[in-house]
Amino acid sequence: MMKFFLKKCIFFLFTAVPIFAQSETRELGLVTSDPFWRQALGGAVISLPSVQAQSAVVALDGGNIRAYSTAGTPMWNYSARGRISPFVTRSREGTSYFSRTNGILISLNRAGRELWRRDLGSPLAAHVIVGWDGRLFVPVEKKILCYTASGNLLWTKTFESPYSVAPKADRNGGLMLALENKEVHRIDPFGNTHIWMLYDAPAILLSIENQRVVVLYADGAMEILGAAQDWFMGAQSEVHSAVLPRLPSNPIAAASRGNNFAVTMNDGRIAFVSLDEGKIVWTGNSHIREFTSTGGRPELEAEMFFDERGIYILSKNGASCFSPNGTRLWFTFLQNAAAIPAFGNDGVLYSGGRDWILYSYKIEDRVLPEKNALYGPVPEGNYGMGRPRVNNTLNIPLNENERRARIEQIARGISAGRVGADEPAWKSFLLTVSTGQDHIQLRLGAINLLGKIGSQETIPWLVNIFNNESEPMIRAAAVNAIGEIGVDPQGYAIQTFLYAIIYGHARDGQVLAAIASATGALCRFSGPPLSETGIRILNLIAAGNQPPLARRQATRELSSLR
């Protein structure tokens, strides 16, 4: 009887997944629950699910990307017609970016429709990173490429050695990475790079306050790189002299918040480090240690994140959550997970099983507080691309011929994908010319190039041109540039278009046709709910009382959205 009872307990422990109430006053253990929902996938999951825009997408070994709502409803299934790399990234609008193993980068909107594809030359080496203004940092072997959200190449950076730490977003809207030659690179949104040469290859990099980087080594040693004053200097900088403790075991994952960070070690413990105090404040046992202590094999791969709710550790064998003061809020085991699970802002854990089923578990009732726009959380900052920079306006060429030559130079750079470090100065020049007193062709050229550089931060500037200019060609150019940028996550442009049509501020056929074209582009990129307003706009323009040119364009755009 006792033997039967023990077997039953062991079976119960390893096949169930926990759910329980949150408490800051006592440490909680393993409690069980059935899945919130489950869905058959038709293939094995090859990467952790990506959760955004009230939905989750998973990449499958057969070359498919599948999407499900957070309630478990199948939304769409896209076939890449070839094998894909195990890296899927979603933007705040719910756009998915991934590559085939032959190096073709593919962009899908939140409805699963392909937007564009680009040949990278080799497959993704890590996840695409989405910048604050929608730009994409795309890592392939020994190279980073930067694209606009609509797929225009801005710059390329090549390295001498492969990655030892894959590129990650930093707190300044750029990225950081380490190479096998022991170099650490911090790269800003325009490709400017700061390099440190270290004594050993780092295991983990963390972005912390004051534009500094914490380096964690495989032997548990730690050090800090950089300070605010050395950002973007060309020469190497000295390692910061702060004294940091040594971790008691080798790190496998880490996450930072403010001047604190947490580290998961290969023995399953978690350590919380305060840089202000220069010490390890507390340690605790994650689910990894609990799983190993019950006879499970050690898990040497994990993901972590640290937000307002707490510190989360995710691995194939389960998940854990700690409060910043060291209380373990919960932990759970997963059985037969094919990849590391994902934990959504709504407290739901998504896990793709080796049985080709996607499981969803409601773990927490807490929801991450966010400042939301029409789509997703508002970016942490901006790149200052929305208006001319004062120091750059002093360098505007004085005569029209010089300004024309500058526009031609910028056009060549954009066409060649060599914008890079010139972007702030070029964009400042284009913004100034777009609203200046130059010949109309110069202004049209400047507005067109603003669309091709493609930062969503310039949308308010272009909307202002549309609202305040009387010349139809200029108004239409501003609208077309918004369509070229392709993203309108605040819904600012689309609402302006609707207002202009309803209240008669846009009657010219050329302007209405441009609004129809741009509205179609924005709707194709973002899908609902923005497309609900967009379809209303297109139906108003397609009405019989509108100019024929505009009606034809609106009808074409409506057909493209079906």
C-alpha cells in the first residue's frame, strides 16, 4: 500500500503543473493545476513562444509559424516553404520576424500575412531586436544588419569573430554583444560602436544604469564596463573599478532592473546582486534546483526577466518567480517541454511540448502594468528623430544648389543601405528642408527621403505638414511618406486621415489617393484594431462622390485587405 502511495505521489508531482495565489509573507511551494488551454500544433516547437498583441506565436520544425489568441483560439498558420531558424521576434504591433535556414528574412503582420522578405545571405544567429522607433537589428553570423520596419536597409556592421554572447537590447535603444575574440561591443541605433577587450570571454552581459555594462564570466567573476562619459568614444575604455563579489557558481542566465540584477546559476540557485551595496544580497533555490533534487537532470539553459512583478526564471523543466526581497512566490515543473516556455504580461505560461501540443497555464492573476498605445507597450525612450537637432541645423547649406546636392547625396546613401552614423544629421537636414521655403521639388524630395529612412518618430512631423500645408502635392507627399514608414502604433496618422475626410479637410483627388494608399499600407502592416478605422477611411474614399482617382485607389486597397 505504501509503495503504491509513493508511486502515485511521484507520478502526480511530475505530470502536473502548479497554480496558486501570490503571497509576499511566506514562501510558496509546488501546487498543481490543469492547463488553461491546449492546442495541437502539427509539429515540434523549435523556439520559445513569442507573446505579444494578445496572442502567442510558435515556430515549428516543419517550417510553419502558428499563432493563437491568449484564449487559445487558432488565429493563423503560415508556411515558410522551407526550414526556419529557431528565432522568432514580435514587435509591439504583433509583427513577426524570422528567417529560413537559407537566410531569407520574412516579416509577417499580426494576421499572418507576409509583408516583405529580404535575403540576409545567411540565417539568423539570434533573435531580431526591435528598436524604439520600429527599426530592426538583425544578427547573422559575424554581422549585424539594421533595417527599417518596412524593410529598407540602413547600415551593416561586420565583425572579425563569431558571437560568444548573442546581441541583446540595451537600455539606450541599441544593443550589446560579445565575440569569441573576447571583445565586447556596444552599438548605438546608428551603428556607432564602443569596444572593450576583456581578459576572458564573457558568459553574460547586462545593461545597467548610466550606460554601463556588467560582465559575468563563466567562473563566477563579475566586472563593470563603461560610464556615461565614454559612450560612443572610439578608443577602448578602462574597466570600471567597482568591486563586485564572485558568484558561488557558474551563471547561466541573468536579468537586471535599475542597479540590481539577478543571476541563475548552473546548480539551480538564484543570486540577487546590488551594485549600490556591492554585494550578493540573497540567494534562493529556483525550480531548476528543486527539479534536480528530485532526480531530474540538471538544466544548463535558462531565460530570465525582471519587471515590476518580480524576477522570473524559465527553463525547459519549469519556471520560478521571486520577489526582489528574496521570497520565492512560486515554482512549477514542466514535463516534455520541447523549448524554454514563455511567460506573458497577463500571467500565463506558454509551453510547447514534445507531443506537438501548445499548453497554456494560468500561473498568476497579476498583470504587468503598462503604458499602452494602440498597440503594445510604449517604447522606453526615443532617438530624437522627430524634429531637427539644433546643432545640425547650423550646418544646413546656404544656397539651393548646395541643398539639392545634399539631397542627392542622401538619396544615394539610402539606396545603397549606407545611412548609419549620418542618420541624425541627414534626418535633421531633411526635416528642415521639408518645411522650409525651398523650391517645391526640393521639399518633395526631402519628404520622400524621410519616408525611406523610416523612423516612426517622424510621423507627427509629417502629420503636421499634412495638416498645415495648402499645396496638395506637399500634403500628398507627407501622406505617402507615412505609408512608406509603414507603422503607426499610436494610431496618430490614421485618426488624422479619418478626421480630414469626415470634416472635408481633404478634397483634392491627389491627396485622397495618397491617403488611400497610405491607409492600405498601414493596415496591411498592423492589422486590427487599426485596420478597422482604416477600412472605414477607405470606404469613405471609395464612395461615389469622391474624385475618380481616389475612388480607384481606395477600391484597390480594400481588395488587398480581404
